[in-house]
Amino acid sequence: MDRLSNTVRPYAWGSTTAIPALLGVAPTGEPQAEMWMGAHPGAPSRTTRTTARTDTAPTASAPTASAPAEQALTDVIAADPVGELGAATVEKFGPRLPFLLKLLAAGAPLSLQVHPNLDQARAGYEDEERRSVPIDAPHRTYKDANHKPELICALTDFDGLCGFRRPLEAAEAMEGLGVDSLKPYADLLRAQPEEGALREVLTAILTADPEEMAETVAAAAAAAERLGGAYAPYARIAHHFPGDAGVIAAMLLNYVRLQPGDALFLGAGVPHAYLDGLGVEIMANSDNVLRCGLTPKHIDVPELLRIVRFEATDPGILRPEASPSGEEVYETPVDEFRLSRFDLSAGAAPVELTAPTPQILLCTAGAPSAGDLALGPGESVFVPAGEPVRVTGTGTLFRATVVA
């Protein structure tokens, strides 16, 4: 197995303190939003493997071991996909690690967004390829042909928006602000069946005159600041994105606060945004995001309105299901990833985690060991398929793998 060296992404919405505090290092003063663990080509983890080389010196008669060389995990897997991922994983997902594991630290709201399903992603990717839209173009929507289901598990109190709430609840929330320009939206939410109401109101918000919408947002933000309580999240969102239509769109969604250990699963078409907190996130290995607000990035309103699922849902907070081995599993309806957690106590028996699938083990507290590799908070290892691994010590360890 390999200790991983991971990249921290400095997105503007990131917390300046949460990831450094977990790692036990001094903050840099810059936002540190996500630490990626996996084999995503945008920022693959790096490992140190001992490689064989042929010594060309005259006295050499056989290959000798070179000094350990750091390699991208993408290259390690590409050199031996079946050996690293296992035959079943390669057969099901191809010669690549099908998930990406992250530490996510939100100090400000992320974009209001949805993800496509697999068929939509393939069709969108093929369409942009046919139109020769450069893969790195800022206006490119589909960066790959994969879907992006994801799961976020809170390490601290974690605030987010997830799925549409009932139209009548959204109407009451808008009316409670006492802003005249919100009344037409509230009336529409009360006047139509659920799906039609949500579709018409979100479309109206996202296509409104920008100047008029900015005035509405300013008035709503002032009222939310004054009222506090259930309105406080919208005041915070507006503070970061003044005048943004996403502030009003956010009022259509369920607000949820996760306690440490709670999780949310985000399937295709479910509108969502993370607002604040530190968590472990796992997702299918994809970059496909359609945004409609709370971001300086590309916004594709027509495509988002085509992809989003206009149905009111309960946010569905997930809590792990414990097994006899002590493994606590977050059950999801996808095969690209499986996330579980171990709370390892002093004196407990070693935990055997050998599996026919690839694994990443992430420590978030304490000082457990995976084999002979001691881990501290924020440290992780990649375990190839079939590699024997025994976990000992105390602390909290997350296990990411696939269902193959």
C-alpha cells in the first residue's frame, strides 16, 4: 500500500483554517477548499514506489532497485490497471479509479448546482465534442462523459441546501420577508401543481432582469438580516453574493444542518449548495457541474433547467449502519463508490480490510496504523486490490472503495 501526497485546491470559497487545523499545520492565510485523494487527472495523488532499473555501470550484471520515486497515482494505475484496481473493477468501470475522495472545507457558499445522470452526461459531452468546444474552455459544460453522484459526510457542523422544498413552504418563506417584488413568485408557488410551480418560479428567477433582480436580492437580504432565525442563512449567502439571483433561488431549497457523522447523498438532477463546514466528500470521478448562481464560473441556465428534477424532496440525512466488524457504512444507490467509517477504540482487536477492490483509507482523528504505515489526521493511503491490510490503533478512519 502507498502513503498518499495530496493536492489542496485553493478555491475562493474555501475556509482558511479548517483543513490546516485538521492537518495540524499553520494556516497560510489563503483559502484551502478541497484536498483531493485519488486519480483524477486534474490533481492526482502522488505515491512513492520502489521501481526496478537496469544499472548501466560496467560492473552491473542484473537490475537493481532504484531509490523510491514519487509518481502520480494515475500513472501507477495506468501501468497495471488489473493489479491496482482488480479485475472486477476494471471490467465494470474501465482502467481507472472510479471515485474521487476529498476533504471539503467551505468557508463561503459553493455554487448552486446540479449534476447530470449518465445518459445526459454522455449526450452532453458528445455534443460539445462535435461542436469542438475546447475541453478547458470556461464556457464548456460537460468536461467528461460520466455522471457525478456524490456523498458529503460532516466532520463538523455542516450547513447546506439540498433538494426542493414544498412550494407552499417556499411561498411562506418568501412572503415572510415582506418584500413586494417577491410576491409574484409566492403567488406562482401557491397557484400550480408542485412540479409546474417549481419549474416556473425557478425559471422566472433565473431569467429575470438583472437590475431588477439585484434590487430584489438587496431588499430580501436586508429583511433576512433583520429577521434572523430561519432567514439567517440567506442573509449570509447574500453577503457573499450581493445581487445574485441564486440568493432567491436558494429559498426554494431545503436548508439542512448536519451534525458530525451525518451525511447527504446528492443524486442526478438534485439542486444543492454547500454553505459552511468541514466534511469528507466522495463522488464518481467526474467534473460535470451545471451552475445557476452563487458563482463567478460559467452559468448555463437553459441546460440546468433541462437537467434539474423539479420535485420536492426530504433532504434525507444519512446516518451510518454499523456492521458486526465495527464498520459503519453510508448506504447509497451507486456502485462507483462506497464510503464507511471506523471509530477505533483503545484495546480493540485489529480490523482486517483486505478486499478485491481498490481502497483509500483516510484518517480524520487519532493515530491509527494501516499495516506498518502510521497515520495522523488528514493523512491517507492507497491500498491496491487484494493487498493485505490490517488496521490497528485508535482514532477515526474513513474507508473509500467501490462496489464491483
